[in-house]
Amino acid sequence: MVAPVFGIKTFIVLEKKVLTVWNKYWLEDQNGAILGFCKQKLFKLKEDIRIYTDESESQELFRIKQEQIMDVWGNFAVIDSATNVKLGYVKRNIISAFVKDTWELYTTSNIMVGKIEEKSTGHALARKYLPGGALIPEQMHLMMDGQVLADINQDFKIIGDIWTMNCHMMPPNFDRRVLLACMLLMGMIERKHK
């Protein structure tokens, strides 16, 4: 079952704010209303990211759990917090380290259903290998069944991080929490490698 707060949203903003002790992220709608909040704990052998309704952390919506220790290529399970049921998996493709950032979305049966990748190989190579290239914002899209169903773009910022996702073409039965988990992991993990 899709969490109601995310099931109806077609435009979501992920913002990492600066000057905080932890890496803190807010999920917002296009009007700035908070849909979710999480913080990334430092020095973890396995990522265990909890997404809450707000900064009070009183109600957990879903979580992202890395299944292997210290393996950035491993599976990240997306789990509904209320039922403890896995919703799907997100995996960072090995090509991310060398060419362009690529993430894969899987069902709970380990069947790949989509791929998020950078739109331009040229921009990706410039970001990775040119001096100051990390300042080039990423522009990505989600492909499912050969069609682009969502755009995920990073805004230009020297400090902090803002990503926007337009997913108005997503199938209604696809749980957007899997897509949001991928968006969070891109913000957290890809930043470490730059």
C-alpha cells in the first residue's frame, strides 16, 4: 500500500540544509510543505536511514536498510515502517563510479523495473573528472519499460543540496517511496564520492 502522503504527489523537493551536526534532509512538496524528514548518521558500517513525518521523529514513514556491510554496490531495501514489509530494492550500478551515476529499482522478487541515470554522459564525465566539476548539477531521469517517467534534477548550489523530482507520469501502483529512497541515496552516497 502506498503511503497516502506520497501516493498523490507528482512533484517533490529534497533539500539538504547546511550548518547541522548530522546530514539532514527534508522532503517537501512544491509549496514547501514538509512531507518527510531524515538524518544520516555518521560512521555507520551499514546504512539504516529512517524517514519520519517531521523533525520530531515521532512517526516513522519508511526506512532504507543496506543489506551488506560496507558495500556501496549492494542492495538497499525500502521498508514500510508500519508493517515491516519490504517495498522494493534500490541498487547503485557500478558504472556510477566511472562514467555516469546510475541507480536501479527492483521489486521484492529482485526483478529490475526501472533505472535512474544521468541524461548526459558528457556532463557526467565533466562532473567526475574536471577540476571544479562537482559544481555541475546532475540531471537525471527514470526509465521504465523504455519510457521516461520522471525527471530528477539537482539545483546549482555551492553549499547544501536541492533535488527536484517531477513524477507525474509514474504508474499509480508504483510505490513512490522506492523512488524517494533512491533520491535520498543519490543525495547521500553520490555526494560522498565527489
